[in-house]
Amino acid sequence: MNAFFFDHLLSVSLSTFAHPPQFSAREFRDALGMFATGVTIVTARSATGELVGLTASSFNSVSLTPPLVLWSLAHQSATMPVFSTCTHYAIHVLCADQQALAERFATRGIDRWAGVAHTPGVCGAPLIEGALATFECFNRSRYDEGDHVIFVGEVERCSHRSDATPLLYHGGRLHQR
């Protein structure tokens, strides 16, 4: 191997900066959509008692000890002021038969809570009835990354059902199977 090629290879592999993307935002979004995920609704109560909630497919486990999960929210989201300041929130993994609920909590300009059965969680975050799994979280930390904030929640209480099928998100659409 000649010295020029080796030096070039070394300088490329040791780059400390990311190379600019060679794709459009739409291409990136479409590629991400090929990863099938579950669908969640994240809920909280504001300092004034207002209920907030939104549909999110960006949910993941982080750690078993301590029990940590993460989800992300766009900076421009109308619910950002509540989630940035609340101490607790709940994450609900939705069942296949909760597609209408997922669509409701993804719609802007409506009362998302009208007719939605819920109870207060141990620390006040609203718990939506019928979810496949529920995680009641302490709002442990937040990380600004790109156009989103990554929220890390320390799970204080969780529950799940084993008798239902999850709602899935793939290719920009919700799927019941």
C-alpha cells in the first residue's frame, strides 16, 4: 500500500466531523419509516392542571437498572412547555384496537381528551384506559438534539397486558397487524 493512500485512508477514518448528508429530508424520513415501531401516547398534567398528550412513535428502552426509557418531542410542539417543566409523565403503548385514539392524539386543534377514559397516575399524570403497556415516569433528564428534545424518564411504575396485539407504525401509516 502506498503512503499517500494510507495517509488518505487514515485521515478519512479519523474525521472528527460528520460528513454532510447526501440525501433530502424526505428521503431520510422515508428511510426511517421502514423501521416498524410501536405507537405510544405520552401524557402529562400541566402546573395548572391542564391535561396534555400526544402520539409518539419515538420510544425506546434505555436501561433496566435503573429502569429508564426515552422518547423525543419536536422543539416546536405546542406541548413542549408542559413536558419541559413537568415532573412526571406517562407513556402508553397502544393496542391495535386503539388506532382511532392514536389518530386523535396526533390531530391538532381539537380537544384530544373529549370522551377519553383515564385515571390519575400515582404522581398525577393521566393514565389512558386500555393501553397495552403503561410506564409512569419521573422526568429525569432532557437532551437538545437537532430539531427535537430527547426526554429520559425514570420508570416509577409500569403495567402491561398480555392479551392484546400492538398497534404498529410503518411506512408512514398505522397498522393493526
